[in-house]
Amino acid sequence: MAARVLLVRHGQTAWSVSGQHTGRTDVPLLAEGRDAAKLVGERLHRTPWDGLPGTRVRSSPLSRAMETAELAGFGERAEPWDLLQEWDYGAEEGLTPDEIRERRGQDWLIWRDGVTDGETLQQLSDRADQVVEWLRDAEEDVLLFAHGHIFRSVAARWLGMPVGFAAHLRLLPASLCELGWAYGEPAVMRWNDTGHLE
């Protein structure tokens, strides 16, 4: 059982600013996103984390996550892990929620309605379960760098909730989260913490 699981969402990109769904498209960090990645790194190298010695570090292989890990000071330790890639949005890739609603001609919520020709909600849930299973078997603390929707899915499944529960877990770029245990039960210890950016 991992004693501590820290999650860092990648910094801001042009598509995260515009609200476009960014799944497997390798959109680079903006200058603002690179600055935020450095700030979260500075925070993780101060007390109480002190650079997280002995912690296993893994990252989505997409460049916006890997660059965030590197700028935060964990690049040499970050192992690429395909399970941490963002949701495959299929036909909705690159579109905003408003554009998707207009195309469909009806109300649309990704956590309820899913996507077209991409990863289904069940496939996303199954992938998140694989991450959670690995985290629970880990013998050391873990630091992960990845994306908003996959992290929200992992948190929902960590808590034993359906993946759609992730709709209630907002997650900003370059935010810091912590999953852990309370009274023997899976718990969210910290969520969407952007104190280092304020």
C-alpha cells in the first residue's frame, strides 16, 4: 500500500486555455504553463516534501506531462507510463464543450454521455482501475504527472466511486493533489491545490 500518492496535473497549454478537449494530441506547454511547473516543483522541494527522496515518479508519456515533470525537477526520475495518458476523446478531440453540444444538437456532459469513436467511459474506468491497483500495491510513496480527466478518473475509482463521479472533481493546470487513507479507507487528502501559484 503506497503511504502517499501525489498527483500533479501538467501546466497550461493553448488548448486548456481555450477549453478544447486535449486527449492524445501532443500540445506543448505555454510559457505560463512552464512557469507554473517550476513553481509546483519548488513547492515539492521544500518542507514537508523536501524533493520526495525515495518516491517512485511516473508520468504520462505526452510531452506536456513529461515537460512538467522535468521543469518541476523530477525529469530524471520520471518513468513514462502509458496508462497515465489522457482520455482518448475520439471525434471530440480538439473541440470545446459548446462545439460538441452544437454538433450533437443536444445537451452533453462528457462524464455522462462519453465520446464518439474514442475511449468509452467503461474503458476509461478500467484503465483508472489499473492505475489504482498499482498504487495500492506500491511499497513506496508515488508522484504522478499527468492530465485532468485521467487524474479525476483515478481519484473517483480510488474512492470506489463510479468514474462519472469525476464530474464533481474540478482540477486546474499545475495543481497538486494527494490520495491516501483515513481510518483504513481510501481518502482524498488534498485536491486541486494551487497555493504555489497564488
